[in-house]
Amino acid sequence: MVQFYKTYKDTKVSALRTQISWTNHRLILSKTKSIGEKEFYIRLSIKERYTSRELERQISTGVFERTIISS
């Protein structure tokens, strides 16, 4: 819970954080590095309505990195 607060307290992501499940937040916090990557997966989870399994698959296959490279 402390990590959650410290990570999101001063970011523009704070308005989005209530729109996904706690399980998805735990996955994002534990498996991503930068705040940009966290924001990307939060927005993607909201848009695509990902379950925790699907979100974990997206993170492990590097969707963020592939999206950044292709931009």
C-alpha cells in the first residue's frame, strides 16, 4: 500500500487509478519500471478491460516496448 501511494501521489495517473482492479495495480507496480510504463499499462487496462491474466501476458510480452519502438 505504501508503494502504491509513493508511486502515484504526484502523477497525472492518480485520476485513473480507481478504474482498474487492485490485482492489476499490483501487477503493474511489480512488473514495470518507469512511471510512463505504468501509465501506459493502466490506460491499456482501462481501454481494453483486461483481466489480470491478460494484463500479465501483455506486460510479459513487452507491449510497451514494442509500442514505443514502433512510434
